[in-house]
Amino acid sequence: MRASVLTAVGEVEVQDRPRPTVADDDVLIRVGACGVCMTDYHMYHGSFEAPTPLVLGHETAGEVVEVGGNVTTVAVGDRVTLNPTVPCNACPACKRGETNLCADNTSIGGAGNTIRDGSFAEYVAAPASVVVDCGDLPVRTAALAEPLACCVHAVDRADLTTGDTVAVIGAGPIGLLMVQSFRVAGAGEIIVSELDAGRRELALELGADHAVDPADGDAVEQVTAVDGPVDVAAEVVGQTATIEQARAMTGKGGRTLVAGVPPQDATMEFSPFDLYFDEVSMVGTFALTQESFERAVTLLRNDRIDVDPLVTEEIGLDGLEGAFERMGNTEGLKKLVVPDGTA
């Protein structure tokens, strides 16, 4: 099979490799489409550590072509998507159902304690336990179940109450999925802060009620001018300055949700008295659980979330380096690798 292989930091090479072998509890999937994620970008650039050579790619959908001897949950010919985080199911976090916090997880093509080859390839093998039947969903839609599941989990972490006002800072692919996830969860009013005019317009089309341009003036003042401080402020950019903005937008009794990926050495100051006196919570949200992944697939299968406008580019296995360059320049939105060119 052909695979796009990370051979060193900043170097990707398309290689011919044997198909993955299928263990008794595994399935082999012919990859139909795989989303390109900022995690892939960070692993490519070396800011997230990754062993090489390695096949990246963890936002996967395709068709089952082989199953192991113990597999009964899916069959050859099924269209599926997969949760790339394989938990140990033995640590305290796993026993609580918080598989995203597993102390000894394995990731299929993404960041993890142990990393196995992912889906920037014609075929990928995965344990049947993380594979979910996606019915007749197009693979270009089903491939976005993983990032959507991260947003579903984030909304859970925000402890949203029906009718809450929400601010979302950043309207990239995750921000736009977050807008829709808050909407289907019952948010009363959603305000987006985003520099790019096209992304602001798309946010409004996908469920935001207001969109402000932080280049036009203080973002906190613009957001709170709509209807006062918000109940939930979700930061999906990953910068200290925008996390501070989110905190400043959050009203008494509200929640500030850190959903973007900040630099690992970043620090910030806040007033502990304000947290105490205003009963404001600062909440982190990391990755997804199997439960949130299965809910995300259900949302997609029932047309509750529209992912089609987010996909702005489809590339072959030889197009990854160019895609990473465009991601660094914030060109377009979601990019999909389509190994056979027919997503």
C-alpha cells in the first residue's frame, strides 16, 4: 500500500509499505478520507514529539476490508469511523470513563503515550473497540467525527444550561464545530470573535447569532456589548491573550473554557479573589472519550451538524507538506487526505 510517512521533523515521504496485519481483536480499514489536524501539524514541526518513521493521520473514515477472529461488532463492507485514542482500560481515569485522560493510552496516528501508524495511508488497522459503524454517511463527513467529538466533550465540560449565552473565540474548524455543538446543546445566544471575515460569515451561517472582529476594537467590549458578560466563554485559539479575553468576557457564576492548545511553556496571571468572589470557573478540555465520539457520530448521522462547509480542500497522499504550509498561513479551513482521490 501507499502511505505518507513522517521520516523526520519537517520531512514527509510517500512510500510503498505492506498492509497492516490484523490481530484477533482488530479490523483493517480501507481509508476513504482522513482529516488533517493541528496535532499532525505540530508533530510534523516537532513541537509534539513523535517517533519516526511514522504514518500520521487520526481523523479517519473508510470501509472495513478484514476483521480479526474475535471481532463481532463490525463486518467486512461496513462503513466506519474510529476514535484514535485506545485506552488501557485499567488506570483510574479509564475506570471513571475518562478515557481521554488515560495514563497509558495508545494513539492511532496522533499524539499519545504510545503511537501506532495512522491513516495517511491506503489502509489502517485499529482495535474493533474504537471503531464505530457510521452507516451511509459519506466518508468526507464521517472523517470529521473525531474533531466533532472533541467539541462535544468540550461542551460537556462547560456544563452548559439551556439558554446560556456563549462566546466562542476563534472560528477555525474547531471553533465552527464548537458553535454548532453549543447550538445543538441548547445555547441561547452565541457570539463569535474572529479576525477573518469569511470565517465570521460562515460562523453566522452555522448558528452563531453575532460575530465581531477583534481588529475593530477591544474584543471583550464588543462581545459584552451584545448582552453583557456571557455564561460560557470558549477559547479555541490556544493563546494566552485570547484566554485572558475569554476570562474577561465571563460573567459571575460563569465558566471560561480553555479548548485551544496553548504553548506548553505558557503562563498567565489571574486574580484568585475574582474566582472566589464571582464564582467563576476556569475549565480545561482535552481530546475526546469513546462516549463523546459515539455521540458525535450520532449527531452526524442525524444531520444535526453540518461539516461540509468546513472542508475546503482535498489532497492526495503526496500533498501533506503543502497542506501543512497552508495551515501555517491559515489558508482555508479543513483539509482532507483522500488516498484514492475519490472521497
